[in-house]
Amino acid sequence: MLPLLSDEMLLEAYHHALRLQLERDFLILLQAEIERRKLKLPDDLAV
């Protein structure tokens, strides 16, 4: 889905999306990619 984004940048984007209270659909898109890559969210980012 988002192959050009590094894992670190993906997690950072998710963090900022939460902080900025961006649209739920965007958060779901980021979460799906995080899960697809089998990344672990830091405890402070887990929702």
C-alpha cells in the first residue's frame, strides 16, 4: 500500500495523525499498513 514510506516514517506519520486528530479513515489506512508490515506500535501510540 505505502511501499515508499520507511517503517520509521510510517510510525511517525501515525503518531502525527493521532496528535492532529486527522480523519479516522486516514488513521485506519495507516494502521492497516502498520499491521501489514507487522510493526509494533510503541505503548504511547497504541489505540
